[in-house]
Amino acid sequence: VYIAGDNVQGSFETTVPQYGKVTSHMIADSAYTYSWSSMNNQGYKFPKMKTSGTTPSNAGMSGSQSFDMNQNYGYNCKGWTKDPSFFVPPANITFKSY
């Protein structure tokens, strides 16, 4: 995950049963959030959500897995110089607006 001001970019890998490794991506700027995955060349574009100052819950989640707050996760933060290209949605993905 890369963060610079109002911009966030993240890439995440997971294994999907019957499919294999899937890489999911997201970019958020001051106006929109874009998301797409390696499963196809279509993504989604959402207006940036306004924050209310409250923490979201898992109440709306479906499926058999969710984020386990009690599990230990590792991360390693490092400083970086903002690279504007990290926050540009890819040209080869068609984004459907919501």
C-alpha cells in the first residue's frame, strides 16, 4: 500500500479456489476510488466516500471469511517519495462508474 496526501494505492494477492492466484488493485484519490483485479479487464469506479469519523463494522460482510482482528499480521512501513504514476488507473482496464 502506498499513501501520499489524499492518494492511496494498494495491490493484494489471494488464492481463489478453482481459479488460482488473483491480484486485486485499488487506487483512491480525492474524488474517486478505482478497483480491479487480474481476473478480467473491467474494473469499478466509485465516488470517494465521505468519512464520518466512525469505524465501519463487519456487519455487511458475506461469505465464510472476514478480517480477524485477533490474528497477528505483519507489515513494514518505509518512507518514500511520491511517484504520481502510482495513482493513475491503468489504461487497459475499462472502469464502470457507480
